[in-house]
Amino acid sequence: MSNQPISLRQALDSFDALWSPRIVTRVNDYDVRVAKVEGEHIWHVHDDTDEFFLVLDGELHISLREPEDERTVLLRQGAVFTVPAGTEHKPYAPSGAAILMFEPTGTPTVGDRHDEIPAHVDATTGHILNA
């Protein structure tokens, strides 16, 4: 990891792939990841960890399947939200967004349990292929 300041804008400008987070730094055993997102991701669950989202640009919607009901939270630029461990969720960004996430190192983008992964997504990393 770098011992110099990191420009999130430069990190985001360095790639075009959607739903394909890039690690910008680490904090203890956590990755700090940035991603460009647009359209829908897949329903998935991180069984053993919370997932933190910060919207850097645009708007991110996160649908949640909770024991009592299904709901959607809307995160505008500058908003943060933590999806609790074990909560099935599906992020989507109808108009596109740039996000920052904190996740334990090695956490798969598609979670521990997930809907069928579209053919254009790597099942191991969650990265969009040929983007």
C-alpha cells in the first residue's frame, strides 16, 4: 500500500468497468474499494460481515430483504449506509454512481450466497468480463 495520499477521482478515472471494485488502500484487515456502478447488481448476502457504502457521486439504491419486509434505501451523494451481515440485498444505480466500500480483505463482490450470476460476470471475483 502507498504511504502517499490517494486521489479517489484518479482511482475512479483509471478504469471503466462497472460493478468491478478496485482496492485503493487497506485499513487493518479491510479493503477500501471504489467502484463505478450503473444498472442492477444481483441479490446477494455476506453471511459474516457488514457491508459499508459511501456514495461519492450519483445515487445508489439498495433493496433489502429483511425478516419483516422488503424495502429500498436511497443513498444520494455523500450518504453512507451499512448493510448488516446476513441481510440479502441488491444494489442498483439507474443513472450511474461512484461508490466507496469497506469490506474485509477477500470479501467476494457477489457475497457468500447470491442469485445466478449473469454470464458476463466472473463468479469468483464478481468483476464484469470484457468491460
